[in-house]
Amino acid sequence: MNSKPNSILMGLLVLSVFLWISSAHAEVKSTSIESTTYRFEFDNDVFFNKDNKISSGLSLQKHSAIGESWNALESVPRFIRFWGKIIPTLTKEGLVCRAGLAIGQVIQTPDDLSRSDLIVDDVPYAGAFTLQTTLYAFSDNEFRGFEITAGIVGPPSLAEQTQKTVHKLTGNNDPKGWDNQLEIEPVINFNYMRKKKIWRWDTPVGLSFDTSIDGHASLGNLFTQVSTALEIRFGYNMPRGFVYVPDPIGLSMHYFASLNPPKPHIASFYATLVLRGSAFAHNIFLDGNLFRDSHSVDKETLVGLAIAGLHYERKNWGIHIALMESSDNVDTSKELAAEGRERLGSINIEWRY
């Protein structure tokens, strides 16, 4: 069975850097779901006992405490609050505001790590390292968000060095094909998302059920796509707002659109199901570099995705576990060595100050 210590090591590095940067702006607050929230996200295919395609995704995120307006956000730089005020649709009356910052890495590999030659009929070796800023406004009924992703694909992402070093330290097989990874390319992406709650049901004993629809568009050389989704939640003492859909980086959006549950001092436990359909014009991990020649594979334009999750939240922390599986996003009739479906598990750990 393949080990994944490279992801854990990178996560610890990212965690240290992010907390060091954040400490200069930290404030003591009463703890609640609406307080400043940190999230560590670990996405990996080890949950499915495999090691190919999107093999690992990591991010560390900071989401500000909620503000009644962009001017009211605390510990958020003035220029970020300025952009929140001028981006269309983010200033609708009745919505509260939040700003998020995330740093992350994603790694993709073909199925056979023992080969040093270019595997022309499987996905490329690829790594991306990104910084994301998210501005979003929401209520219990609707969500509006805008995200900018900037980063680098290729050797500066450190995907090769991280994987090889940790494999050597732990006695695992050395991945041989990183000389064939995607070329260096700066990436920038703009994401916009809207959600609307369309149905809800509550009971006197604290059980509730709600359903939302989601529309999302991405434009950039990382991903260019449009998608729509149905999001279903069911559970006990659920927080108001919207479920977070795990994101290996850049494919969706990082956000924490939760409001305090009906009983803030006791635990929330709930399950979710997200069904998404996407149409891709560009996916750098399959289409290869946009501005330079590189290895690529024939992708499927239309891709479906199902994500099932379990969520447990307390006043000052939460843990979220999800399994996700897509329809074929690679044309396996042409790319004979590639696995068509993307399968990942996700663990998100949140803590609040």
C-alpha cells in the first residue's frame, strides 16, 4: 500500500508558516461558529487505496469573524475590505460578510510511479502551489462569493521535492517520473459562486433538513469551467447557512458560510450529499500548460461529481469527513493507462478563536 507522508509533511510546513503570519493580527474573541475560524483541509486518494490522478491536496485557511458590513470586518486589511465593497452583488442588504485566506498545494501523478519515461496515455506529473483570497457575503438563505487564486505550476510548486524526500526518509519507492512534470507556469484564476436555499424542514426536537442549489463559474489558466450543484443537509442542531464543499484548490472555492446553530452550546451533527455537474473548457492538470508545450491527455468536457459527508461541530472546533467520486474526466478509450474517475477522501479540521 502506498504511503502518503509527503502530504502530512507539507501540511505541517504550511501550518507553521500560516500561523506565524496570522499571529500578528490575532485578537481574543468569544468563541462561536461566527468567530475567526482556521481550517486545515487534507484531500487524498489513500481513502480509496490508490495513488494516481489528483493524489493529494492540502490547504490551510483563515476565515475572518463575521461582520455586518465590509467596513465592520475586524483584523482584515483595508484593501481587502475595499474590494468587498466594490465587487458587484457582495453588498446586498441582509447579508453578513467574511473574508478568507488560504495557502495550499495539490499533487497529481500517473498510476505507475516506477517508470521514468513519459507515460503518454496517462495524466502528467503535476504540482501546483497557490494563495487564495475569498470574499463572500451570505445569510441563512443565500450565498455570494468571489475568489482570486494566484500561484505556480511546475517545479517551483515543490511537489517533486516533497514527495521524493519523504519517500526516501520513510523507505518508500522513489517516484521516477517527475522529470516529465508540467512546465513552470504562473496561474491565476477568478471564481464566482452563488447559492440559494430552496427548501427546509425543521422539527421541535432539533432535527432539520434543507436543500440548496449552487451555481459556479471559474475563469483562468488553472481551471475554466461552469458548474451547478444540488446540496442536501440533514441532521441535529445544524448550523445555519451552507455546507462547505471540499476543494483540492481552485476547482471550487474556500469559504466558511456558517452561522450559529439553534443551540450554540451543544454539538451539531449532520450529514450532507452534494451532486454537481461541470463543463470544462480548460483543466491544466489534464490539458497541460496553456503557454508552453507539455504533456496532456484527452479530457471529458462534462463531468459529474458526488460528495457524501459527515460533520461534527462544537462551539470552538469541528471535524468534517467526506468521500467524493467523479464520472470519467479522462477519455479512457484513448488514454489507456489512465483511470477515468477521480476518487478522493477529505478530512477538514476547524478551530476557532
